[in-house]
Amino acid sequence: DGGITQSPKYLFRKEGQNVTLSCEQNLNHDAMYWYRQDPGQGLRLIYYSQIVNDFQKGDIAEGYSVSREKKESFPLTVTSAQKNPTAFYLCASSAAGAGETQYFGPGTRLLVL
Amino acid sequence: EDQVTQSPEALRLQEGESSSLNCSYTVSGLRGLFWYRQDPGKGPEFLFTLYSAGEEKEKERLKATLTKKESFLHITAPKPEDSATYLCAVRNNFNKFYFGSGTKLNVKP
């Protein structure tokens, strides 16, 4: 089955700790994205990557970091600099052509202890 | 500035009561308007892509339409299982996506 997987489903972070959220896709998509979703708000773009070894900041990149070493994988690290990390994190991917649809993974809920 | 506004924020319908959800947008070079359904605690599920004004797409009880400034998601004779949050998004000519805040639909039996 083709799709996007995210792990873990739930993640708990202690103060001062960095945590990494996993995102893997087997759709052969070039572009991958990370969004943050807070209750009652739309999706906000954290980082995106249109090709391996290249990525760009989105609207709320502060306190986050990413890497794109493989086409299939786009992990997101929530650093200790992110002071309000509690949210639902969504990974998405799309083919590179104009107008291509973006597909989403199941999400990771990050909670602060 | 590219942006998407959805209305209403929440909508309560009786089973079988048809209605429409609105998505207004401004975008620098539309490269697609997308509708998604999102259930609580899950990732958005793709429904439709529309590319040009006048285009329409249908799936079961849902029909999406597009003009140069807005899109509508029409729900005909909804059932309780249609209850979800419906998200609208646009893709601009820089391949960035912009999402609305969603419409939370509740269909009562």
C-alpha cells in the first residue's frame, strides 16, 4: 500500500529536551511538508522540501529543524527553543508538478510533560 | 498576500438537510484548489482538486464547485457519518499551500 506514515502517534517532551518526529512516504513524491495544527486554527507550514538535500522555512520555522537526506524521509526535530510545542503535527507529500495534490499522514500529537 | 477564508466556522444540520460550505481565496497564480475531510485526531483525507473557474466535481453526497474568487462544497442529504471538519486549501505558483481554518460539520440523526 502506498502512503505516508508518521511515528510515533503520541510523543511526550520534557522541558529542555529535543524530540524528533518521523515521516516516511512510499509514493515516490519529490515534495514533503510539515504542518502544525492547533485547536480551532488552520494548518501552519513549518518547513517544506521540494527535493533531496534542500528545504525551506515555512511561516513558523523558529524552534524547529528538518533534514532531507533521502527522498522517502523528512524528519522534524522540535528543539528546546520551541516554547509552546504542544500541537498536532502533520506531514504531507506531493508530486512536483504544478497542481499536484498534497496527501497527509495520520499525524503525531506532541504533549509537554 | 495569499490566503483562504472558510465559512461558517461550524454548521449543524439535521440528517437529510442539504447545505453548502464556502471557501474564499486570494492567491498569486492558482495551481489548484483542494478540499479535504478531517476526522478528530486524524490526518486530512483528500476529497477533490479543482483547477479552473466553472469546474465541478462530485463524490457521493458531496459536490465541489469553483469560481475565480471562491469554492463551495455542497452537501446533499447529509448523513451523520458526514460529520467532520472540512478543510479548503489553495496551491500557488510557487508550490506553496495555504489552508483555511475549516468548517466543522455536525449532522444530527
